[in-house]
Amino acid sequence: MNANRTPHQERIIKNYYRNRDAIGIQKAQEAVTELYLSEGTKRVTVWKRLCSHLEKAGMTPEQIEHLREKDDPALVAEALSKMA
């Protein structure tokens, strides 16, 4: 399968997985901004995406569930600042 990739493509893939947690934190921070502004069904959609990003950033499922139950963007932002 690697025979079909160029060395450049291999480096891109390696860099992505090496920086996956940082990418997750950045995407989660962007989702927190959306969470502040959303309500109703849009808010549910943003939470789903945010949970995915928090997992990639290395947060435990228990922490994610706690934040989701509280439904407070400020708590999520605080937790992310501690991770970064």
C-alpha cells in the first residue's frame, strides 16, 4: 500500500499523526467559539463535533461527558487551556 505514495505524501501523513493532538486542540477551540453562538439543534451538532475533537486531543471520555452534561462553553475553554 505504501508503494503508491510518494515520499512527500508519506511525510505529510507522518506529520499529521505526530501533531494529531495539537490539531485536535485547535479544532476543539474553534468548536467552543461556535458553541458560544449556537442554540437548539445546531448546538447539539456542535457538541458532537466538539466531543470528537476532544477525544483526538487526548481528553478522557469521562471528562468529555462531564463537560457535555454541564453544557458550559467556559468550562470547555478552561479545560482546553490546561491541555495546551
